Amino acid sequence: MQNAGQLTGLDIEGIGSRGEFWILTMQYRRFGKTELNLSVFSLGTMRSLASVSTFKATLAAALDQGINHVETARGYGQSEKLLGQSLQSLSPAQRASLVITT
């Protein structure tokens, strides 16, 4: 088991009595040879079988945690449609901060 401070990509405040932990700061890494800095965690949409409202809530929670990378693909069922509908509820600044890969 890793010490909380050693978890890759995260700065952790501590681990609670039930094993929960708190993320202080999301870490970012440069994407290949580009100038893009992606969060070390991404929101994968392969299993997006949820409603639009659930997808919007999931996307909002990811943004709140500092995730700026969303991964989707045509073969993931309705994930691209749900993502498109969810992006409409974001502010222009929030949309501009996201990197979407497919």
C-alpha cells in the first residue's frame, strides 16, 4: 500500500479513518510534443449509458476536481451525443479549458 503522499499525480492532504482521501491539487502533464497540459486523470466515456442529466453532473464533478481531458469515441455508443449535449451547459471558459480526444 502506498503512502498518501506517494500517489502518482496527486497532492494528498490525508487519508481518513474509512480509507477516503482528499485531493488538494490535480497534477498536469504535457501531452506528447504539443503545448497542451492534460490532467493526469481523464474522464473516459466508454460506459456512458446514463441520461444527459447524469452525464452533465459527472462532467461538472470532473471539472470541479481539475480534470480537463475527456476521452470519447464513435464506438462508445451514445457517449459523443451525451458529451455534446453536456458541453452546451458549460460556460465558454469551461468549454475552452477542456481537451477532448477521440
